[in-house]
Amino acid sequence: MITKKSVSRRRPIAVGNWKMHKTVAESAAAARRLSRLLSGIRRLEVVIAPSCTALQSVGATLKGTRLRLAAQNLHWENEGAFTGEVSPVQLKEVGCRYVLIGHSERRRLFGETDNVAGRKVSSALRQGLNVIFCIGETLEQRRADQTAAVVREQLEKGLADVTGGSSDRIAIAYEPVWAIGTGQTAAALQISGAHEMIRRQLTEIFGPDSSEAIRVLYGGSVTSDNIAELAGIKNLDGVLVGGASLQTDGFAAIVKILDKMKRQDEKEGSEKCIFC
Ligand code: PEP
């Protein structure tokens, strides 16, 4: 039975991670089309994360729309001799409201540790950015029954300096590494189980009030074909979409299905509550 408690009041969110794809012109054109296709979306928050080179142009394109801009990475310092890096201050200047931190590709390919991710999280929050903090286990870790311990360590180290007061600017993206870019989406039961565990761990870290505001998303081979099943998971506050977000119309379809199903959940939840 749906009860008031089981229906989330957190604003659902869909994030498109374009990774190292699209030229500046292609990115701006996709952002323009997306903002047109999604102009009717009110409840769901939609965020796109283009390549660094396209941030300024996409930021300008999104100005005045409901879509939000995210960076895929940042350095923890505001300025300095850090060749090749981009600071939170620079990201805000081009219109970023969000930043992805701790993506498994950053961890796996660029040696980003939990401690480094933690420094980035603190810096981003200090500068007023919202953080999408990515966590998740590898296949070997899942098979060895280490998922809970791995996720716990990622959360504890990555959010070490976060105080309850800024927890509402954090979203956790649970992205099992084995599901990212593989076409192997986690099963609904695996996702809801992991989200339940993450929610429990967040409550232990931040306490019930502050943790309640934190959105927990799923990422890993989300497509327009499987979004309806994923959107039915009650403790899922949104999705982080990689490959499928590169197709503008496909990503718009994902957003629309998720928005519709989450609005439906809320409606059923509040209708139920009148009598409970
Ligand atoms: C991602 O990049 O975070 C991701 C989930 O990728 P994909 O959707 O392609 O698996």
C-alpha cells in the first residue's frame, strides 16, 4: 500500500552526462532542442553535463530555461598553478549549478580516490554548487558481498566534511560500475536494495532530518526502453544517464516518462493520505 511515508517529497531529477562527446556547436544545438522538448516539464529537475569546452555556450543557451548546467569534474582550489584543471569559481562563472564528483570513470581511469573526491565535494559546496556524488561497487566487489562496505567507505570519505546544513545540496548517484556503459542495467530489486542501504547509511551519517533531503539516483545503462521499470522503484529519486543522453530525443523521452511516473506516485500518495 502506498502511504505518505513511502512517497518521496524530494524533487526528482534526471541528469544527462555527455562525457567526452559533442563539439561546442553540437552541444549548444542539443541543449536548445532539449529545452524546447522539455519546456512543459515542471516537477522534474533536468540537468545536463556537457564537456568542459561546451559549458559556456550551453550555459548561455540554458539561461532563462528550467534546465540546469553541470560540470563533469572540478578541482578543489579556487585558483592556482594546477595545469589542466578547472575551479568551482570558474564553473559558476559559466552558469554551472551542479558538478559531478567521483564518477567511476574518474576513479578508475584517473586514479581519483575517495579522499580526493571528498576534497572536491567540500570545495564545491563551499562555493555554492550542488553536488552529484557518484558511488558504486565493481562486479568483483558485488560478487564478494562487499557492496555495503564499499558504498559506506565512499560515503564516509567523500562526505567527510559535509555538515547537515548543506546536505540538501547533495545528490547521491548509485552507479554500480558493472552497469555503466555495458548495457547491463541493474535489476529493480538490486537498485531498491542498494538505495535502501544508502538511505540507512546517510541517516547514520547525517541524522534523520538532514539525510531526508538527499536525493538518491540510479545510473547504469538507463535507456528509454527501461526507464518505465526503473521509475517504478519507489525509493529512486532520479537517474543519471550517460550513453542514452547523447540522443536528444531519447533523453527527452526518458525525462518525460520519469516525470509522468513520479507525478503519478505523488498524486496517489497524497490522495491516499487524505484518508490515512
Ligand atoms: C554514467 O556515465 O554515469 C552512466 C551511467 O553511463 P551509461 O548510462 O552509459 O551507463
